[in-house]
Amino acid sequence: MLPAIYGAGVSHEPSSTHSPAQAWAALAPILAGQPRVRLSRDAGKTYPQKHERTLSETLPTLPAAVRIFGKDGTCAAIFLDFDSSIAGIDWVEADVRAVQTWLHSVGARWIEDYSPNGGRHVYVPLKQRVTFSEARDLVEALGTRYRSLDKTPHQNLLHGCMRTPGSPHKRGGHQELAMSLSMAYDVARRPNTANVWAAMTDDLAGEIAAVRALRLETNFTPMAEAAPAIKHPAGRMSRIMQLMAQTGLYDTNRYASDSDARQAIITGAAAAGLELVDVERRMMQGTWPGLASFYARYASRHRVPALRRDWINAVAYLSKNPSTSNRNNNVRRSPTSQPNTQPQELKGLKQNSNPDAEHRFIRTWRNALRIREVNYTESRIGMARRMVLRSLGEAAHMTASRFIEFGVRSIAVATGLDHTTVALHLKALRTEKDPLITLVEEARGTKGDLYMLTVPEELKTSAEDASWQKGKIHALRPVFRELGLPAAFVYEALEHSPALPITDLVRVTGLSRSAVNEALELLAAWNLVTRNGGRAWSVVATTSLRQLAEHFGVLEAVAAQLQRYRIERIIWREWLASNVNTVAELLSPGEDYPWEAFEGPPDDWALADIAFSRTG
């Protein structure tokens, strides 16, 4: 019989000498692969990336799961999740006893807890961190032995996470230790050595070889392989290479090893026009943890030199094969000409219009928008219509004209909505009493509806007397597709003011206090805003919205949407050419405009007294 001690025996009843908060504070920071935790706001069903926070010793009030892998693609512990929903509680208990017996046989020590629903977690802390591939192989190998073991947490480098002891559970209660806290803490502070890890992998050598062989027989299908291959005009890498760099997963029929896969990623990055420093930043900041995991086999001091060697090899290869480089490198190729949103009938108005006067009018229209916005509720429909109006204001600044002919698909890209939804919102906005937009001309051929920004008579005096708002007007910037519309409105309000307390944010954004609080918590978690000593909040200017969008993978979603719309426009244009007795017109130039790269009107439009007077 095995000794009845933890790390070498079967489960005992939990100790009553500690609280869930104490268990969380003692163990979560040690077991986590990086100091980040994800919260579930839907009663434990999902743990989305946008609800990720900095891990602290304070016990969260919601179900919380720590990240298993670090930014370097390695983990500090093996997380074994025995799920009662797979085979029932009895099977879970049998599998846990069996895996504990195996762990004892190889000299390993572990921590165990259990869920209110009968599931159990076994954590195996490691003194020497192991790579994503190594950890995945071991857990998948154990999965061939134990039916109730859920392998998915270790199969996803970006999103693998698990609740640790003390975490609230979706059914109420918490993850309860099946041992004393002092024993569990001792295991965590004195983790298993490299020799124990070697013993574990040696004992599972046959199963590890089997799961690797199975992987060789199975073609890896990226999540977005069904979509057309993305060759972004700004020089973005292909979708498959992006996924490899992010997830560490690759087609083993194409790449024989991690080394081959990482060299392919480096070559793809070089061909796309990235610089070595760009790749290093993505690795160090956790944007490409999959690529980082391929270098984790080296000691820390050797990883950057290894990356540089691979980069030199990639550049040498591309130099010898210029056609490959030219085919993939679109970094300096403009995706479209500068849009001209004026139809033929309005060219005279365009030529006679004064850009300064147009920008002044657009600024006044923005004042009218701020006044009218209070009429829109914070419902999804209301917030979406506010964002559609912002996209029209942004388009007007882009072309220095109050007339906008950007199609619904361009506005869909700018707002993160579907183009059919945009069409419904535009119809509702133009049919309002005293609307902010007027339909001048309906769509024809490949031309979109022509709209004109309108300042209603009832708002004209107030809009003209109000000071123009500083800064640029933005539609939905890509990162807020992930963080949500309330976060976008709160961030925008803080951009336009040095600092604002919550009461002012509620007034400026038109959102409820609870919505503002939740948005601030979300933005602060990603270091986009910070509290300035007292109650006021301000923007963290050093945090890049674009880099964060890349971290979330949102830029690829935008690129996929653009590609889909391009294909739809081609099909429509071909249909027109074959079914209409006129030559199909060119696509509206605004249709393909890279909204995600637009920075808005110049800052000098923000202050009336810089270039002209308000009454001039």
C-alpha cells in the first residue's frame, strides 16, 4: 500500500483550516504560466480573452482561470483536468487514483483539488519550465490511459487556462483542496525536478510516440483555412503563418519538426516586410507565443542569437529567390488610391468647395452628433447607430467633404458590423425626425448610396456655439471589436480629456454607471487607461491599440472581412457586366479603403483659433 501522504497517495477530505481566498493567494501565482487570469461573466461557460486581468493574490468574485502557458510558450506546471461530464464521477475518481499511483511511481509530487460538480484537478509543478510541445505531448499521452482526462487546456497555447484551488465555481462554492494548504504549498514551493520530468516522459515514451504518429497522419486544419488565403496589401503574413506563430500548431506533413516550422515563420515574416525587431517584439510581448515556444528549448541567453541566425538564413534564402520575396512582400504596395466619394454630378460642387470650410462644417456636425447622442440608449442598437454615425463623420474628414458615398461594406468594416445590419441602421437614421444624415442619391450599379451630413435646424445654433471637440473622430478601431462598444466610447471620452472621474464619463458617454465601471475595469486590465491618484481616469498613451489588436488576432478578422467583401464585389461587378446594357462602373473607391489604418483628420483642425476663426 502507498503511504497515505499527499504527493504519494490517494485523495483525502479537504482541510478546514484554510479559506478559498488563502488557497488562491498561496497557489495561483505559483502554478500560473504567467501572471494573468481570465474571468467568466457567463457563469463559468466561457473565459474570453477580453476578460483577462493581471493575476493578483486577491480572490476574484467570479469563476477565474489562470493562464497555463507564459509569453515564452512554456509552462510552470502540468494541469490535469479530470472532467465528470465526460465519464461520470466514479470514473473520475478511478482515473485520479490511477494517475496518482503513476505519479508516485516516477517520484513526482502533486497538488489535488476538486470541483463542486465532482470534477478533479491534479497539478504537477515543475522546477524547470517545459515547452508547449513537450507539455502537450505528455498530456495527450496520458489521455490515452485515462478516459476522463480533458486534454484541451494543454492543446491551446493562447487560450489554455484552468481554475486553481480557491477559484469560485459556476455552480457555487469553490475549487477545494483535497489536502492541507500547508502540504500543497510545500509541493508548489519545492516543485518536481528535471529528473522527475525525464522519468515521466521516459515512462510514457510509447504513448508519446503514438500521439506524435497520429498527428503525422492527421492534416492540421487552421481555424480559418476555409477562408481565402490572406495576402494583406500592407505586407501582412499569410493567415496560416500567423496561426503557427500564435498557437505553435503546424501541419506535420509539411514541417517535420519545430525547427522547420519556426524557420518557415521567420521566412514568412521577412518576406512580408517585417524587420527582425518586429519579430522579437512579437515574441517578447506574447503576441507570438507559438514562435516563442519553438525557441524555449534553448537557454534564455541563447534564444535571441538563435532567432538572429534563423533571420539571417531567411534573408539569404529570399535574396536567392527574389520571386518568393516579391510575391509575399506587399508592405509598400498601396491597397487603393485615395478615395473620391463624389459622384459625377457633384464634381462641380467638389471643385468649388473649400476644404477648410468643409472641415469646419464637419466639426460643427460633430457637435450636433454629441448633442443628439443622448437620445440613443445604451442598447446594442443605440450604440451601433452611434458608431455608424461616427464612421460617416470619419469618412467625411477623410475626403474633406460632407458628401459620403462609402458603401455599406466599407462602413461594416469600419464599425465591426455586418453590412446588412449597417443598411438597416442607415435606413433608420435617415428616416428620423430632423436626421443627422440625408440620402441624396440611391445606389446604382457599383456606386453606393450618396449621403450628406446634415445639421438639423433645431440643433444648428447649439452646434455652432459649442466649442469644437479636440482630437480625431474614429469609427470602431479594430481592438474594440474584442473589447466592445462601451469600452470604445469610454476610451474615446478619455482621449478627448486629460482626465475624467466616473461621474463625468457617465455624462459624456451616455452609458450607465455600471457599464462605465465595467468598461474601465476592462481597459485597465489591458493597460489602456489608468487611475490618476484620485478618482480621475486617463488614457495610457504608451499602450498601442494596434499592437493589442494584433495580440487579440483582430487584425486578421478585419483582413478576412475585407477579402470576403472584395470577392463579393467582383461577383457583383461581373453580374452587372453581363446583365446590364452599360459598361459596369468602377467600384466606389471608398469600398476598399483601409479603415484600420486611418488616423483621422489632422490635429490642427481641433482648435478653431489655430487656422481660422469660428466666424470666418
